[in-house]
Amino acid sequence: MTSSDSGSAVPRLVIAAPSSGSGKTTVATGLMAALTARGLAVSPHKVGPDYIDPGYHALATGRVGRNLDAYLCGPELVGPLFLHGARGCDIAVVEGVMGLYDGAAGEGELASTAQVAKLLRAPVVLVVDASSQSRSVAALVHGFVSWDPEVRVGGVILNKVASDRHEVLLREAVDSVGVPVLGVLRRAAPVETPSRHLGLVPVAERGSDAVDAVAAMGARVADGCDLEALAGLARSAGALSCAAWDAGEALVSSPPPPLPVPSPGAAPPDPLVRPGRPRPQAPDGLRRRVAMASGAAFTFSYAEHTELLAAAGAEVVTFDPLRDEELPEGTQGLVIGGGFPEVYAAELSANEGLRKSVAELAFSGAPVAAECAGLLYLCRELDGLPMCGVLDTAARMSKRLTLGYRDAVAVSDSALAVAGTRMRGHEFHRTVVEPGAGAAPAWGMRAPERRVEGFVERGVHASYLHTHWAAEPGVARRFVERCRTS
């Protein structure tokens, strides 16, 4: 296996499957770990909006896991964002989402693994759950190979194979289709990767268990797959004609709209706020200090957000709401992304010092961007436990899972966008907030039903909607500018 010096021609594979549950994550993460163990610099990627799988990819490769989402960012950014993440790497592994041809509902191939594979000019390895079939696997593989001639299925990995005899029957069947079998994984006790909602439990919550799980995946793939053949297939990927995405260049090409005028009036009373306390200033007096929530309760964030904030002039510092009792010194803006705060509601509530610090910053008018879990943390309470009290709404767990892509328009001027700005986003939560929108909502949704959602108050923009700022880089510049003027 040799390294590649040409970024546009970095060897690459897309790991796909006929359906969810076939073993994509095990194979993709295991392949990343196995190739890394052989001394290769592996670039990890995930199709779609999922935040959790990239955490396991990062453990496997020692590099930031990055998402490729043609719905959130547009098809035109898939190649540039891929090349940005793959800079300096020997090989890239892209884990697909759902079934190979499944994409955004009602949008044809948009955001499907197949579309991303075509945009990347990358060969596909199909992971097939063979546990309940033998010769029929040929019909399945033939269907996926022939459905879209522009998608190049370069090999198959057979998963959950029961015995040597079962393997022989499967290989004979797949050989008749003319697609090479690049690996066989025997039926075995699954690698311990506990799930929550529709995904794995985040890496940050599992500690050494996650490290062990990734090592086990790597060992299974190394034992059962032909790594040389997989690397050879990856090297057959064609060069891309686009340039790598760059945060600074993206900001230059996306000038920000004017800043909104802060809403007049005194902040509502709140027991966590000590009136009259001045906002701290950035220690260096130049770059604006933006604090970003991290740790086990807030694990969902796209790497490009941090890069865009830094390119816009921010010094991004992280803090853990489960451990830190105050925001980082000199914080002038706050970003609280997604996660599972409901799992840690008691610990978050018990950290009264940080709740007070967050409330003081928010009521001072500083910009605060909160997505999903961040929204819950800013509420008055979560499942009856006190939260930051920045928003006069209560959050609770529900039985209904809200999931899907959204086409949204900004309803109110905010620290992120002016009213009328269109962005695409993704919802993924099993909680509700009541009320679900403030007097100045954050977003108006067009589908699947028309509604308004979220809160814009003072400098706060809080919503369930996850967005990818690479699609609208001016969001980051606007946020940092608000740090200077609020």
C-alpha cells in the first residue's frame, strides 16, 4: 500500500449496504482501524447528518470524522468538503447511510449514499447481511449493481456468514454476477456498541469501552477482509476536478448581511442572574472568544463550524457543562450544539454555577447559538429539573421520535441570520418543549408540515434544527461580528 500525494486523487472507498442494520458501521469503522494500524493516514467520512458514527471513526483513525451531506450543504459542496477532510491522507473511507439508494424523502437520489459515491467518483463496497440466504444473494447484488449504471459497485463484503459451506455457496452465487468478494465476516456475537434512538451511544459517553469496540471491529475486518484488494479498489477512484473547501475562502465568497438591532427592553427576571454584572472582554482584545459546549452531554458538532468561527476571527474554546462551573474566562459568544442532555439532566441541573454563568451571558445580549440539546439546556426546566432559565419554556422527554430533513426559512433577525434566509437542516430528538416557539420564532418550516419553531431573544438563537454552516458561511461571520457589537 502506497500513499498518494495528489489530494484530488486520494484513494477512496464508499462502504454501503442494501439496508440499515447490514453491518456498514462495523465494516467501515473496522476498515478505518485496520488500515490505520498498517501505518496509513486514513480520512474518515460519513454520508448524511449523523454525528455519532464520526466519533467512532475518529477513534479508529486519530482524525476528525467529517460528514458529507448533499441535502444540508448541497451536492456542489460534497467534493470540496471531502477534499478538505482528506488533505494529507493516504486513503479515505466513506461510510454510507441507510440503504445505498435511500436519500431524502421525496427527493429522489438527493443525499443518498449512491449520489455521494457518484459525486466523489468513488467505488462502492456493498456490505450484505447473508444470514438468511445463499444463492439469492446473487439476485440482490445484481439488482444493486445494475440499478444505476453510474454507481460502480466494485466488490462485496459478506456479513454474518454461518459456516464454511455457507461461505462457498455465497461466493459461488456472487461470482456469477461478476462482482468480487472482498471479505467474509462470520456470524458472531456483535461488537458491543449500545444504541440510543436510531444511532450508537456517543463515544464521549463510553470512554474505554468505545476504544475496545473500535479495536474489536478493526480485528474482525483485518481477519476477514482482503485489505490489499480493498486498497487497490480505492486507488481506482478517479481524480476530482473541484478544489478543497477552505473556511477562509468560503467566508470571503459569502459576505454577511447587516447585523440586527438588539431588541430593546430589560431582561426578564431570573434567579440565576446577578443584575448589573458587566460582560467580560476577550483577553487579547482582538479575537472574540467563543465558548463551545463539549463533553458527554453535548457531543454533536460539525468540525467545519469551529473552522468557520476561527476563520471569522474567533478564538474557540471548549468547556464541559458536566464539569466546569463557569464559562471560560472572557467568553463573548456561546455555541451549544446537540447531544443527549436528558441522560445527564440531574448532573446539568446540579451544576448551578455554570447555569448561572450561561444565564448571565445570555441576558447580557451576547450571541448564543443553541441547537437541539442546547435548546433544552437553555430552557426553564428539563423533565422537571431546573436548567439555565434563559428561555421561558419547559422541556420533557416524549414517546415520539422526531426525525428528518427540513427546509427552513429564518423568521426573525438573529445573531445567525436575517429574516428570510433559507437554510436546510435536520431534526433528531425525542423531546418536546412547551411552548415550542417564542414571540420571535427562529425558523419557519415548509415540510413535512408548515409551522414555526425555536426562539430568538436578545442575542439568543435556540432551535431544534441542526444546520451545517458550510452551506451558509456568513452565519459564522455574523455570529462573530455580533460578539464585537453586543
